Amino acid sequence: MNAFPNLKIESLSTWDSAQFPYVVSTHQFQSLKETLRPCTSLSTSSSSSSTQGPQPSALPRKPPKSSLSQQLQRLGDPWVSFPQESPSQEAKHTNIRSGSFENYEEEEDADKELGDFERPKMGRFHFDHTGPFEPLPLSPPGELPIVQVPASINCRLLEHQKEGVKFLYKLYRNNHGGILGDDMGLGKTIQTIAFLAAAIGREGESGDSTLVRENQATKSGHALIICPTSVIHNWETEFSRWATFNVSVYHGATRDLILEKLEARGVEVLITSFDTFRIHGNILSEILWEIVIVDEAHRLKNEKSKLYKACTEICTRKRFGLTGTVMQNKIMELFNLFDWVAPGSLGTREHFREFYDEPLKHGQRATAPEKFVQVADERKEHLVRVLHKYMLRRTKEETIGHLMMGKEDNVIFCAMSELQKRVYRRMLQLSDVQCLINKDLPCSCGSPLKQVECCKRIVPDGIIWPYLHRDNPEGCDSCPFCLVLPCLVKLQQISNHLELIKPNPRDEPDKQRKDAEFASAVFGPDIDLVGGQTRSENFMELSEVKNCGKMRALEKLMFSWVSQGDKILLFSYSVRMLDILEKFLIRKGYSFARLDGSTPTNLRQSMVDDFNSSPSKQVFLISTRAGGLGLNLVSANRVVIFDPNWNPAHDLQAQDRSFRFGQKRHVVVFRLLAAGSFEELVYSRQVYKQQLSNIAVSGKMEKRYFEGVQDCKQFQGELFGICNLFRDLSDKLFTSEIIELHEKDRNDDAHCSATKQERAALDNEKGTTCKPVLEEMGVLYAHRNDEVINVVNLPKKKIARTSAEDYEIATIKQRKKPADDKGRKKKHYVRLSQSLGLGEVEFSKWVLSASPYEREQVLRDYKKRKEKAPSV
């Protein structure tokens, strides 16, 4: 306590940096940290722990998640909350969030000894992360000149960010590119700036860069960054905050001036937008760039797009992509992305499709033969090894999970109102939709052709078709498939709110007449219940929840959350739906902010800052299209996604606006789906795509739910094809039936092996406690998204698993093995260690430190030697 004798711990909650400016200085940071450390536990615990040396920085255990039934139970009585934390628990959680885990276990023991007595209250003092003020060397030892990240940047990098910078430089040094595929919110922008600071090699605050001197005689540039328009300002801000580059933006009316400045060697980093580069990319492609970086690189997933073709013309071999969603919809997107950053790394397009794409998709089919599954596992492992040469992929759980309280992604299937169900069925009976549903049936005229090839190719008696073909009554080349998208839009509007299908007064008269005719047809005799076919602006009608199943559930959820002091992000894809939700919030008296496409770009950050700092702001209403990038809303701990998107990455991006570094509370996400509508199919396809992404990118093993195979007409199953899109699901729970069918065996095994008390608790968790609350909300079914997608306890197929993993799986399953079987495994384990020249203890340590691939390789070599010499 000698460093700051006048600093009292009790005053930390009211500490002011203006009063103690010397506290945050770099050379005194460590001494202040040492001063505060003994105060985080009781004196007895502190003295005992101090003799044990440094404690591990990893969190001993994550804070337990509340079950979904507990979340919903709160809705029964919104004014009854979970038990309040004692001051000791609050202090303990404060230590968890600030990353102070040294005395975590000792605090738990002390809590038990203290009983009901209060522990000393601690102010919530949080240090910004800073490390030693020293540069980060990137070049190998002995290599000159030394390439390093400046100390001013390195001292502020987290450990995973330093590893990311090293990875980028390794690719750069080998003269090719790659992908930084960290999760959203892990600081890909910061890692890129740190890498550029080392690669461009600025010497001092005003010195010229190394590349400037090397490239004086050639028409070349240094670093080109291509990013979405919405994050250009964010890149500029981060560059000014972290480094001292000469940064210019090639966008807008000043493009010619910036080009002249670039030719005069006055620009080190040039930032441009996707749209600008797509249009004017031929000008920038004439320059030989040292480094090209594409932010949100998944935009290059389509090889036929103009942006992709423009990016392939860039003159550089060092192409880097930044994206948190390497694959979004199809495995072939991986080829397009990696073939741009590292041409030829995955072979030819046809080779990739035949060797990786087709086996992985067919191996994921629910009833795929065992041989297909084994081949898919082998190709998956091979693909992951190749991708990891050019890609670094980390998740929040792997990197900063111990600094965050976690996230729950819940999927809620809301019952549509009876009026919505009637309108939905009438929509499916329209001649436009029936043409699509019956397209493969024999034509009624008696010809051997299908309806889509004969009389039902066009729908002149329909409502939607005549408007689409008002200029060509004979139809178009794609008839009747040109109806698919307009009909899906109408079904989605009915699933969300009936007001959405009414005519928009801002549209042209012909479209208003068409929409009015459509609304009259689907409303039918219920037209008076919805206020007629014209769009209503009545405040009370629009804010009423009785005719909208999702709004009924949202009303219950928000009442519970607001009464508990939670802050909420509410996302919707439709601006009209945002208007309706805004009236709903006004009627309920909630204080809110709103951000959509009409919000000026220069005002968005101030709105975000105001929401994060203002305790009075309860809800942030955001358009999914406008709020997908660049928003850090860490003050919110509840996220609602009102309507799902075909692309799962869009929903995940919306969630991560709140679940980012700096979030101090547990984040709970609720995705609202209309049960019995085609939104269930949208979500099922999201599950399918996320599973394929986990298989191809991360090499995970996923549950096999579906029969459908993407882009395969032979195996459309329950997911793909037009007939599935327009199927009537209102009389069944489509998603729950599929999931529960595949979970039945596992749950039955768990139920049989449980004790009587455990079975009672399991039954209570499944339905008896949760069901009344769900029914009151109008919810038919609910589950956690991560429990559906990710395999937790399922072992891999019997393909090259190590003996240590066999022991672990046997322990988890609690299988009783004969004594001689245990002895046989023990002998194999000893022989494996002897084959490597290690003792049993050393071999056990090696098994824990080795990668899965290394363990499998040792096991394969051992089996080969055993086959050649059976006596060994």
C-alpha cells in the first residue's frame, strides 16, 4: 500500500480521473493493480492465495445460464424477479466482468463462511486494457530490418488481437493473402491497422514510410481498403485514434482530387466503398497496390457479381479479407472468397464442387448411408486443414468469453391470431399461388405435359400475375416462377402484421389498385375487422395486439423486461413494421429511439451514444437493413428480432450489436416466428445453412435433421423446392416435429438413466412449469438455437479417435466395462506411450497438449505397425 497511501478503496466508486491524473499513467499502472489486488477477498483468503503464485486467467466456470422456462416464468408475475444478489455476489460478478479471476474460488469459500453477513462493498472500478509499453516484433529473429508493431499500438492490443496481427504478417511475408474471420466484435479493424503500421513501416510520428521510399519510381500505392459505405467514417476514426497514416477517402465528389494526391505520393491508405469501387474500379486497378483489404469480405461470395469481377482486376498478390461470416448460404461461397484472396489454393471450381461441396451436402442428409457420412467426415477434415492455412477464425467464447456474461439465443414460435390464419389460408388458395403449387401435376387439358409446361404457365385470372405482366400479356420467359418472390413477400407480410399488405399511398396508382384488389381478396368477409382495404393511420388500431400473434408475445416480454430495468433492441426488416411498432411503444409509454434508412449517417453515432449513456432510454427500434454494421449498443441486454431473414448472418449481426466487448450483462435474444407459416421454413433453412458453415469452416460435427440437399432436385426433402415454400403448415408445428423426432432417442436415454427426482425435474422443465406461461403469451413452442444447431455430447463417428478420447466418452456415458476390457485398454495406452518413447505421465501430458490431428496421426501409425506385426 506504499504506492498510493492516500487512495482509499471505499472511494473508488466516486473516483475522478481529474483528481488523480497520475493513476492511469503507464509506469504506475502495475503498482496500482498490485495495490488493489489484496482488497478483492478477505484477508485470510488473500494471504493464502498470495503464496500460491499467479492464478490462471481463465474463468473457472461460466455463470450459469437461466433456463428458457425460467425466462418465461418471469412473465407470470412481472413484479416478481429472481432473488437479488447479495453485495458479496455483486462484488464477485464485478470481478468476473473486469477479468479479475485470481481470487474467485477463495471468494466463494469466504462467502460460505460469512453466511448472511455482508461483505465490504466495493466500487465498480474498471481499468482499460493496457499492456507493457513495448513493440510487438513480427519478423523472425535475426531478420533485418526488424518489422514490428509500434509500442503505442501494441500496449492496447488484447492477446487474441496480437495473434491476429502475427497471422496477417505471416501471410504478407509469404507474399499471398488470407482471411481474418474473427467473430463480429473482436476487433478486426484494430488488428488490421496494427498490421499496416508494421507492414508500411512508419518511422516516428512524421517519418516517411518504407514503402514510399521503395516505390518512388513506380506507379504504385500502399494500402487500399474497400468497405461498406456505412463504415467508412468508422475506419477513418480508428485510423486517427490508433496510427498516424496519411489516410484519404476515395468517395463522393472529391474523387479526382484524391486521385491526384495519390499520384503525388501523398496517400498511404486509401479507403473506398463497395459501390464506388464497383463503378470506378478500373481507375484504381491501374495502380499496383502493395496491400488490398476488403472489409465484410463475404460480399465477394457471388462470382457473377460486378463487385467480384472488379475486385479480381486489382493488381496485387496480397489480398486480405475481413469477415465474421466466412460462409453464409452455400459451400461454394468459400471457393469464391478463397480463390480471390489466394488464387488456386482450393483448386479449380469443378474440383472443389466435386471433392468438397457435393460430399459434404449429401453427408449431412438425415438418412444418408454410412459410407456417405464417412466420406463427408474425411473431406471435411481435409477442407478445414486447407482453409486454416489461409484463414484465422476465432469466436467470442474462445477469446473474450471469460470477460463477458454470455448470450442466449431463443427462438419463439408465436401462434398467429385466428384472423391471420384465415387470411394466410386464403392467400394460399389464390390462383397465382395454386399455379406454383400444382406446377408438376398433369395438365387438365389431357396433354402429357405438366401444368407448368402447358396451359398453366401463365395466370391471366390471377391478381399478382396480371400486374407483373401488364406490358406483356403473353408472359415472360421465366413464367410462372416470376411469381415466387412477390408471393413470398405477401406471405411474410401476413405472418408479421395484416396492415402490411394494404396499399401504400406513396406508391404509383397502378400498384395501389393492385394491392387494394389483393387485400380485398385475402381479407374476404373479415375485411371489416381490419378496417377495410385502405391503409389505416388510426393510432389505436395500429397499436392493438389482438390481431397480431407476434405483438401479443412481444407485449408480455417487454412488460417483464422493462419492469426489471432491462434495455431492449428491437429489430425489423420492414420500415412499415417499424412504424407500427413505434405506435405500440408510444401506447405502452416506453421511452425509445429509432434508426432506419432515413436516419442521416452523421447522426447515427450520436444516437447510439445517447442510448448507451441514457438510463431513461428503454428501447432502440432499428431497421435490420440500416443497423447491420457499425453499431455498438452494449448497454442493451435484451434483443428481439421481429422477423427472420433468409440469410442467418443478418440475424446474427443484429444480435451482435449488443453482444460485444464491453457488454457487462447477460444478453438474451428472442427471435419471433409465426408458427405454421413459411417463416418456420425460413428458420429451418437458417439451421441448415449454419450447420453447413460449421462443418465446412470449423470442422464440427452437426446433428442431421433434414432430408433436403441444397441445389439438388433429387433430394429436395422438406426444405427446398417451391412446393415446400407454399405448403400449409398451419395445422402442425413443423420445426418442433423435426427437432423432437431426432431428439427423442437421446432424451429417452437420459430419462431412463436419471433418478426418480431427476426425472421429475426433467418433466417439469419440459412442460409442466413452462406450458401455462407459454399459452398465456400465445407461444406454441420455444427452444434455444445453439442447442439445436451445435452438437455437444454426441461423439464423432468411429474414425481415428485417440485412446484418451475413448476413455473420456466412456466416462461421460457411464458405461460399465468388464475388468478385462479395462485392462486391455490400459495395455494399448502403455504401448502407445512406448511407441513414442514416453512414459505414461509424459504421454498423458502430450495427449492434452497435442492437436486432434496429431493424436489421430499417432493412432493411425500405431495401428499400421500393429497390422504389420500382430505380436507387437
